[in-house]
Amino acid sequence: MSRPSWLISRRAALRGLGVALALPFLDAMVPRPLYGADPKVIVRKGPPVRFGVLFFPNGVNPHKWTPAEVGPFTTGLPEQLLPMDKVKADVLVLSQLWNSKCNSGDGHYFKDASFLTSMTINKTVGADINAGGTSIDQLLAAHLGSSTKLPSIELGIESPAKGVDNNVAITRLYSNHIAWSSATTPLACEIDPRQAFDRLFREGKADDKDKTKGLAPTALTPFDDKSVLDAVMADSQALKFRLGVADQRKLDEYLTSVRDVEKRMALELKRSKEPRRVDPLAMKALPVLDEQIRTTGRGQRGENHTPQVRLMLDIMLLAFWTDTTRIGTFMFGNSVSGRNFSFIDGVKGGHHDHSHHENNAEKLAGYAKITAWHVEQYAYLVERMSQIKEGSGTLLDNSMLLFGSALRDGNAHSPRDLPLLLAGKGGGTIKPGRHIKCKDGTPLANLYGEIAIRMGLQLDSFADSNGQIKELAG
Amino acid sequence: MQPRLLSIIALMGFWLPASTAEDPARLTFDSDIKPLMTALCYDCHGEKKAKGGIDLQKFADKRAIQRGALQWQEVQRAVSEREMPPDSAKRQPTEAERERLSSWIAHALDTLDPADFPKDPGHVVLHRLTRVEYNNTIRDLLGVDNKPADTFPEDAGGGGGFDNNADTLFVPPVMVEKMLTSLGDVLGLAKPETLFTHKPVDDKPKSQRAAAKAILSDFTQKAFRRPVKDPEVERFAKVYDAAVKKTINHEDAVKLSLKTVLVSPSFLYRIEGQRPDAKPYEISQHEMAVRLSYFLWATMPDAELFKLADEGKLHEPAVIEAQVTRMLKDPKAKSLGSIFVPQWLKTEELRRGRKAPDSGKYPAYNDRMRDAMCDEPEVFFNELVAKNRSILDLIDSDYLYVNEDLAKIYDISGVRGNEFREVKRPDDKRGGVLTMAGVLTVTSHPHRTSPVLRGVWVLEQIFNSHPPPPPPNVPALDDKKEGDKKDLTLRQRLEKHREDPTCATCHARIDPLGFALQHYDLMGGWRARDEFGSPIDANGALINGEKFSGVGELRKVLMTRKAEFARGVTSRLLSFALGRGLEFYDRPTVNELMKGLDQNGYKIQPLIVGIAKSFPFRYKRNQPVSSPQEVSQ
């Protein structure tokens, strides 16, 4: 997508004015140039803060989501929030936030792919994939991720949807990703709990020992793999001369990833010499989860997939607990997911089908139940994290767990008044247990700015952000 | 940018028989289109004002529009998808006007003269091996079949219809990690004689180095699927040197250098060298071998293809034909069925569990049943290829491939065991892909069948034509007064739905196709009553009034439109072969392939040969080359 040509660069504006004084704030200067601008890493004291995102597709039943009262939860929660009743003291309900830049295009892909970027995707059937910008989790990972083994993890539960959605002429690629390490590089979700677990927690090679005959991968020290990557970089540079520019861009994608892994290997090598302090209770929990993964089926026939979801949430929890990473996303499903939820009493059929409730009472009721199931899974993770002691508080106190969908009502597909929950105290800077009603039309990106600063990254602005959400602190 | 033209055309042909709906071929620009554009478009996109720099008024006739195809396919899309005119426009078109405009532009573009445009083999970037291709290539290169790529993140989902679309294949950091780990495994599992093709004559470092270099020279040629010159081999030999210096023994040092070869982009990507020609150029011999083998086998070329490429024979049409025929006989050609078919027919959604019948209500749908349902179309297609049958068998065949589980659903007796076998069909309830259990299941909701989903499937998968999205704020199917709908059958409710002219534009075309399949339940079994207890009424009529009842007659109707079906299949297969979506400049290629199909009795092997010999398959678009300075930055 070509950039609008009327955007004035700061330099051009300066030249035009012929002065070097502070610039007046020109509207035309606001958009892309300031995307995630001027990040400054702020060193924090105390335990690290974690940021987890639990994304679910297809929105919510709009009538049974928002608490009627603002402030502390004194009366009962709306139906879809009931499953978080016992952890509500740890959760904020945020209303009236919206994601303005995805308020065009189709009902799902534009919304979901920009949930964490707050930008506009390029509509395409395959060529010129572009999400408009880096997602907030990846911006944080890029600046803060070097303190842990992995800068971030991307988890999911549903295999990626394929091909083009011809109804709207958009590649389904957009439906499978909320994490974007650059505007043009989506990060795939790990949907196999075994793979996710081993990558995070296992040194060397996974389960069966037979494979380690001959040259075992453990025999290759990080030095060896580093020499492999060094050589590959040299080879790639030579290869570039043989390629046209479009191919070079594709090769750059590869080189960026190789460099990333190389850098991380060097860091790991350095870190491995320092003693690593991990909560002994977390070390005990690892083999338990390992065993659970071994004994839980894959759940690929539309049956109740709660156990598979719980495994992924447990993996995220342990990743945070052991400080293996501080940033994680989890997708309950791809955009337009039609996953069958008939395992819930009173639900007949698929998620997307229910979300198009057409104000039919039966469908609305089923829709609410499906959302409530998602909230229940979220509440499970919130509760477990609140039970883990860390420093003078809990793991949850040192976290921010965002739960949300990129559209409100699946029948209307609007990215206004998004259904959002935020759990945890962000290291003691957030006062949960309330409903915060933001000013109508507050950008979702304002929340991302607030999350970023609590993680230790100060952003002048992010996407369409235009201010703070001071109410978070209480 | 929008590879939808071909399909839109297929749609027009199928959707708009001239008798009742408007035939765009009979409309003229001056009397039918220009007045519409004047009322709807020119105010903002005309001589006086050209919003976004777009002036449509300067295109004074059909020919001008055809020559501006690149811009007008965007116009067509914006109109068809209701992006234009915007909500703020003074006047909105009626549904009929919108369709007249959109179908006329589509028709104009479809009938453009390819001679007006330079021949273009299309946009294809470096093609990362898909997970399946990676596994197969490792298998054929090293004899290790442990599927290392299964640990990689899933391929992103593709575009242009298939997951081998080069633009949508990425290499995230996690994939680099997993490659490093899994290649350690692979090299550990490979037989020593596969790896150490040259033995040092003695234990002296110099001899060992020479052997390592010889091994690398052999190995890089195979792994990179092209000739490799000495300086390149030497770069990998340096890894060996560094390892030996670190006191790693000879064999492990060789393995480390081989691992480097496998991590290198020349292995991971299908790389086609750029030439600074101004025009599209024919790809090299080895690049042709690679395109052929990944199209038909989803793996690297074998010794014979390598040899022919070395000898410079792979540009000869007769050689290409002989090679395709040979390759289709190889068991590796089964990848066509297992990769192309599930994505085309959408059974992949069942296989991967994104769709499934409700497990409580349909306990018969277990893992084995799911696999049988997904296997059937793949087996059918592979046999079609192996036996060089007509692609029209996909619409209607008097034979089926079943195993015991499927035979039960199809009411066929005497079939035991899991193996698939060919059987004669007992009656016309079965035959072709329309009535396959997997297809009928994937086009159902988890708890009920859906004539709409099935109708859309027929249009999209069989005719490669795509109904436009529904207009916003449609009065919903269920959103009528409670009293109305209680006593109505699903058919009656859908008929009511079609009384609304906004809905009728599409649903009059979608629903009847689906109703012809109403006799099949959610898992593809035959039924006399639907899930609401209503007796099945499988009557339908095309928009031109052509009537049919049940699947047998529907097939006959479809057969009278076999050319449209053939165009759909051809377009899909070509898109799969090229690893990209089709564009308007591919039309001459598709036309030529269609001509071939007609001459060869619709047999599939000549079609595949035709694709392999086609212009976009053998040529590459020239890309701008940047200067070395730019590259090194």
C-alpha cells in the first residue's frame, strides 16, 4: 500500500518554515512517522513485569458484557463475566476503548490482524502482506527481550486457516496472526504444546533418546551453531548479488531471523555462566506439566478442547514464573473461527455462526455461553498466577494479562467499545477490581502505551495513541 | 493485484445465462455504462475532480478501459465489494445497477486483447520450501524420513488459494532455531555412506581436508539443486577448517559443514537467479528441473532430471512431456493428491480439526472416519492422474474409491478393511466429488446441514467463482416475526429470504445448488427427511429457469457447463503449479490450456503437461537489480 503523499516530514516542515524552533503540532504529521516513536528503555527496580495477551476471535454478546456500574464491582457481574467472579478483585474491566484504524475493510481480518498493531492492514490475496506496523508485544520484545532466554512466545490452539477468503478477497494469513515482528513479518503461533514446552524448558533434545545416536545435537555446543550461522550469513551476502530486489527483500527476512537467533545464542552463552535463580516450586511444576502434555490428546475432532487450552495457558504461566520470557500471546482461535462449542450445555454449533446472532435469542444465549467459557479459561490463568508468591507479592501482581477481542459484537463487527479485561497490578502500578469506563473513543493504543511504560519502555506514541489512561492507577 | 478476473468470468458465465439476467456482452458502454458512471462515479473521479488521482472519465470507450486493465480491475473490485461509491456519496446504485456495472467491467477485462500487454510470467519471489517440501527434500537428499519440519511453525496459510504461495512463506526466528536442532537429528540419523561420499586417503589433515572438500562439492550441488562453483564450496569448507581448529574430529567437522549447507538459504529457498534482461527470460535448465519436481513431487529433482538439466535438454517440449509423464508414474506424484486436493476441496479443514461434526451428536465421526473422508478425494484424484482419466470424472464418475467406513455411509456392501479400492457405483447417488462424505461434511455446520454453505462450495470449488459479500444490514434469515418462521421449513425460510431483492441477487444462484444436495446428511449419508423432520425436496432451478431435481440432474446441468468447470480446475492447478495467484495476464495461458483439454477429451495428463510447458511456468519476470553498493548496505 503506498503511503499517502501528503504526509509532511518534520524536516520538510522545518525547511518550509525556515526556523528551528519547536514545531507546532501539525495534524498531517501525526500518522505513520510516529509509529512506536522514540522508544526509551527505562530500567526498573524489583521483580520483572510480564505482559500476556489472551486473544479470542468473533467478539462477544454485547448485551451481557459491560458492568452497569463504574468503579468497584459491588453488584453482580454481567453473565459473560461471571466465571471470573472469584478473581474479580484482580481484574479490570475496560470499556469504551476502540481501535480506530481498523474501522474499515472487512469484519474480521482487518480487526484481528491489527489487534496489537492498531494499524490498518493492506488488503491483499497474497502479495504485499502488510500489517501496517509492529505489534506492541513485539515492539516490547525487540527492546526488552534480551533479558530472558526468549524475547517472547506466540501460542495458539487452532491450525492456521488457508487460502483466500473469497467472500472478502483477503488472504486468510491475516486471520492466523496477532504478533507481527515487523509490518511484513507475521509470527506463527506454536499450536503444539509439546513443541512449545520443549523450546522453552528443555535443554538440548526432547523425549526419545534414540535420536541422539551419532552426532547428537547436544554435542554441538552453541559455538558450533554460531559458526554455522556466521558462515550462512557470509554465504547469503554473496547470494544477494544474484537476486533482484523483490527476492532480496525476502532474503532479508531470513537474514533478520538468523541474526536474531545468533544474537540470542551469544547472550545465552554469556548467561549460562551466571547462576540463574528459578523458584524451586516452578522447577517442581515443570515435570508435572511435561507429563500432562504427554498424556493429553491433541483434540482435533471438534470435541471439548478445554484441556488443550489449559496446557497452553500453563505453559505461558511457567514461562513467566521461570522468567524464561516476559512477553507472551495466546490465540484462542483464528479470525472467523468456526470451532464447534457444542460441548457447552445450551450451545449448538460453531463460534462464528453464533456470533452472527441476528438478534435471535437462542443464538445470543449460546454466544454468551461461548464467551463465558473463554472468560473461564482466562480466570483460570489469573487465579493460578495469583497463587504464586513472588517477592512481596504474587506473580500476578508483577504481570499484566490482557484478555480481549478485536471487535465487540460479532453481528456488527465494530471495533468500538472493545471487550477488554486487564488482570494484575503491573508491578504495583495498577489498581484492579474495577470497571473503568474510558472516554468514548479512547484509542486502544493508549492502553498499549500504558502497558509499555510499565514493562520498561517509554513510547512517545504508538499508532493512533493520543494520551494516557490515568485511571489505571486508581 | 487482484487475481479474481478469471473467476469473475467463470461466475458470469455460470450465473448469467442470457435469458433472464443481463448479459454483459450485450451492453454497450455508451448507452448502458457511461450514463451509470456519470451518475455514480465521475463527480469525484472525473475531469473536474480526480479524488486520489483517479480520473475514470478519461477512459472514453471500452477499448480504453481494456487497455487500462490494471486500474480497472481495482475499479471492478471496489464496485463489486461495495467499497464504491462510498456511503457519503450523493447517490447509491441499486443492486441491479451495481451488478450491471461490475459485470460489464469484468466482461470488458475478460475480453481484452492480450496483444495490448507485454507477456508477463508473473510475480514470484524466492520460494521457501513448505514444511512438506522440506521433509520430502531431506528424505530424498539424505534418506532420513523423520519429518524434521514438523517441528517448524506451521506455514502461514498462503494466498492465491494454496499454501505454497511464495509471498506468504516466512522464516521467523523460531524456525531458524528449530532448523538448527532438527538438522542435528537428521545428520545423526543419516547413514555414514550417504554423508561421507569421499574417504580421506590417510589420516593427514591435508587428505582429510581434501575429502571434506570433495564431499561438500557433491553435497552442495544436490542440496542447492544446481551446479556450484568452487568459491562457494570453499565458503562451506571454511566451517570445516574452523571446526578442526577447535579440535573437533574430521567426521564431526564434516557434519558441521554439511549442517551449514542445509541452513543456507540456497537449500531452504528455491532460488532462481536474476538476469539483467529487459524482458522476461526463460529460466535455467536446473531451475526448470526444480520447478517440475516441486510441482509434481513436492521434493527435489531426482538423478534423471539433474542429468537432463546438465545436458541442457529440459527446454525441449518433447523432453518436458516425457519427463512429466514419467514423473506422474512415480509414487512421489501422490503429493498432488495430498497437497493440492485438500486445499482445493477444503477437506483440509476436517483433517486439521478446524471443522468437525458435533462429537456428541455424531459419535461415528472418529479419527478413522475423519481420515477416510479426507483420504477419499485424494485417492480419487491420484487415480485420476495415474490412469489419465478425464477431469470431468470429478463432476460425475460411475466408480468410487471406498474403504469399509465409507462404504457404510454410502450403503455399499461387501467392502472390508481400511484399504481403499475401486468399486462401481450402485446408483447415481454417488460419483464425482460433489457427493463425497468429506465434502458434504465440511460444507455443513457442526449440528446441521446447510444448503447455503453447499451452494457456495459448488460455486467456489467447482466453478472457481466467488459470490460477492452480502450487503451490510441485510434483514436476517431468522429475524422475521416469530410467528412466520415456526411453521416454515428451511427451504421456505430461504425462499422468503430471496423475496428480498437485495438477497436474491446472490441467493437465487447459491441456494438451489445446495438444495440439490439436501438428500445428504451432515456426514454424507442418504436421508429422506432433513434434521427438522421435513421431507426432502431436492428440486431447484437455475436463474435462467433451467430445472433440476436431486444430484443426478444437477450433475447433468453441471456437465452442460463443463467448459466453466474445466476453466476453474485449470486455473487452480496453474495457480498451484506457479505458487501464486493468477492475474489478468495469465488469461492467454488458461485459454491455451482449455483448448488443449478440449482436444484431448479433458484428460488430465495432457493438462499437466500443458502447464509444465506453459509460458509462466518456464519464464521468469525480470526484477530490477540493485547495484552491489546498495546490496551491501
